[in-house]
Amino acid sequence: QQQVKQSPQSLIVQKGGISIINCAYENTAFDYFPWYQQFPGKGPALLIAIRPDVSEKKEGRFTISFNKSAKQFSLHIMDSQPGDSATYFCAAGIQGAQKLVFGQGTRLTINP
Amino acid sequence: DVKVTQSSRYLVKRTGEKVFLECVQDMDHENMFWYRQDPGLGLRLIYFSYDVKMKEKGDIPEGYSVSREKKERFSLILESASTNQTSMYLCASRYYAGFGNTEAFFGQGTRLTVV
């Protein structure tokens, strides 16, 4: 119940295309859904986060879509650029709790 | 600028050695975490600490222990290193906001190889 399942494990997208990464969860107590971006040789860093009281959050080319009834959320990267090539992790947390539960990660490659 | 610093980027240790991984944060965060990162398995929580001298097991604590004697420092200890502990280890810290949600800040990682 504490798991977050992320897919795909790897993704190759052409420059200018849309990258889509999906996550699913079981625990309905989760109320915080961040996405982290990790470049090679670096630790993950927060990219964007959403709470379940909204269905979508957009920051620049990055959008989180959230489907509470399906217990799914996804990251969309519009106009994908080679600089977006990184590993992306979705995560879920519970308000006031210390831990975040992370997905398995997606290695995204944007071809020029 | 927020910082989580791990003492080593790369370590090579022998099977059976006792290994110490050190992590320091400069943000006065209450919560600190140790994760292990393996391809296809994501970030798996080993241990976390919510206060000095306090610790809780994560999902994969076997073969590991931790120490938090000062608020800014959190150490991961491999009591007797084994080859299946070869991995990337990530330290993170997070401010405790009561009923809020806060960002986790990660160190750059330690790539440990056990031979």
C-alpha cells in the first residue's frame, strides 16, 4: 500500500516532442505528490509538486496531471529539450509525515 | 543556498569491512534520510531520523545502522560490507512543517563499490 509504481522505466523522445511519465499509487492517505529530477552525478532535486485538491499544475513546460479517482498522476514535458535528459522520480507523501515514497524512476533521453 | 553534503563521491571497500558514510546539512532540518538508488528500483529508504539520537527503520534496513549525534550530521554504517551493498547512496534532509509538506534536499550521492 505504500508503493508508488512508475512507468516507463526508460523513455526516448525527439526534441520538441512531449514526454509523459506516469505514476500510480494505492494509499488514499497520500496528499502530496512531488516530482524530482536527477542529472548524472547529482542528487535529485524538486521539479514540481501537486496536492490532490487540484487536477493540474503547470510550471513552464512542465505539467503535473492528477486523477484522484484513478489514483494516478503524470508528468508532461512539453517541447522536450536535450537539457531535459535526466532521471525523473515521482513520489508521494502524507501531510505532516516525515517520509516520502518514491517511484522506480524513469530515464528520459531527448534526442536532438 | 541550501546544502546537503556527503563526505565521499566514490568509495571502494572490501567485503567484511565496516563502512561509514557521512552526511551534513546546513539548513537546521529536523529530518534526515538515507536512500539507496539502484536501476529499476528507484530510491529505497534505508533509515531516517527525525531528531538527534532518534531513528526509524525504512524499507531496507538489514545490514545497515545509523547514527545521529548532532542535528546537522547523519551517518550510515555498513557493519560488514557485502557485494550486494554495492550501490549509490543518497542522503536527504527535510524541514518538518507540522501539517505542511516540504521539499526534500538531496546530497550528490556516494557511489560505493564493495569488492
